[in-house]
Amino acid sequence: MKIIKMREMLDDQKGIIKRVLATGDMGRRIREMGMVPETPIQIQGRAPLKDPVAVKIRDYVLTLRNNEAANIFVEVEESRSSQSE
């Protein structure tokens, strides 16, 4: 397992939120959307220019801009390709 920024996650990759570093209005907004530690998430996809990112959390999908996703750290399983190298 390793911890990466949410914006670095791949499409369809699953993970568990470990930390939210955003503060102020952005931090409050992220937490109000349910992005809190120990919450499972899955990346659903990205817009054509890679921003924003669609994230499945609980029973809904929301979108976050990359600058917001950069403040959320997620524990993910290491990909099989990186384990075999």
C-alpha cells in the first residue's frame, strides 16, 4: 500500500482517504462533500483535459478540480506493473 494525492490516481483505481490538507473554505467544502479520512473512493474518469476528476464516494459521484484533489491523500494498492518491475 502507498499514499498518493488523489489527483495522481488512475481511472477506476480505488483507495481510502487518509488525509485532507485543504483549509479554509476549500477544506470545509471538501469535508462537506464527504471527503473525510477512512472513506473509500474510486476514480470514475476525467474530463478530456484531465480536469476535473469524477470520484465515486459512497453512493454518488462528484467532481473535483485538480487543485482540490491535490489536497486529498489516498491510500492505494500498488499497481501490479510497479510490483513486477
